[in-house]
Amino acid sequence: MRENLEKNCCNDKLIEDIEKADRNLTDEEVDEKGITDEEINDKEEPHKELNSKDTVDEDKEGKDSAKDEVSVLQEQLIKAQEERDEYLSMAQRLQAEFDNYRKRNRSAVSEAYEVAALETVEKFLPVLDNLQRALESSKDNDSPQVQAICKGVEMVVKQFNDILEKMGIEEIDALGQPFDPMYHDAVMQVEAENEEQKNKVVEVLLKGYKTEDRVIRYSMVKVAN
């Protein structure tokens, strides 16, 4: 019986040692687990910081990229504006040149037309001269037939003068005027009867005609000296 008792005591102690060993093992596992969690936390923390830094870097890169795009667009806009101004200036120059060409062309055409018209008028002036001479030579003739003819000639002369007036052509005023080489052609000279008559036109041999800025035919005159 004593042996049984001692055996039981040994068994109880063995069980107690086993339970104690289990408890120690559990604490060690807990400690080991705690260390493991801390290590994990320590390892995870740098990753979090790294991820945060990466996010900041990405944001910065995104902003820098946006700034670069804006800068490129601004440069393109400036270049486009410069090209626009250049093309506009070119178009304005071409328009001005075309306007000047058109004015010159219009002026040249107008001048050519005027010259041609005046040359035509000049060719008809001798006809007018002859009609006027006919009237001058027959003014003292009292014949009814001659007077009837003169009346018809006067009507033709009036029509000539009306046409000249409409064309801006007028007779050059010469008789009694100071001699002017711009309008008068002195074909004869006579001695002046007095001081007042000197260098003046005393007779018109052939009437002259002019426009506002052009002489069609100079007056052929006799000048007193």
C-alpha cells in the first residue's frame, strides 16, 4: 500500500510538472507571438511610410507634368499668335498693294481716256475755227439767204461750244491779257502804242482751248512790245 501511495505521489508530481511545462510553453508562445507582432509592425511601418512617400512623389510628378503641358501649350499659343500676326500683316500689305494697283490702273485708264478724248476734240477744232471764220466774214452781208445760212451755222457753233463745255473744255482768255507762255503762242509782235499795252495780247489769230489741268491748243496771238 505504501508503494502504491508513493507511486501515486510520483504520478501527481509528474502531472504537475507536465502542466507547469505546458504553462511555460504557452507563455513563451505568447511572448514569441508578441515579438512577432512587433516585428511585423516594425516591418509594416516603413512600408506605410514608403507608400506615403511614393504617393507624394506621384502627386508631385503629376503636377510637374501638368505644368510642362501648360508650358508647351502656352508656347504653341504664342507661336500661333505670331504666325497669325505675320499672315495678317502680309494680307494687309497685299490688300494695300492691290488697292494702289487698282487706283493706278483706274487713274491710268481714266487718263488714257481723257487724252484720247482731248485728242479727238483737238482734231475737230479746225472745223469749229472755219465755222467761226465763216460767221465773221458774213456778218456784214445783208442778203436774206446769207443770213439764213449764218443762222444755221451759229446753231452748229453753239452745239460745238455746248459739247466742249460739258467736257470741261473752255476757250483760253487771251485778248487784252498779259502774255503767258503757259497758254499763249506769240506768232507776231508789234510795237506797243503805250506803256499799258506792253507785253499784252493785242490780237488773237487762233483761239486756244484748255481743261482744268491741260492745254488742248495754245492760243496763237499777236503781242505788243
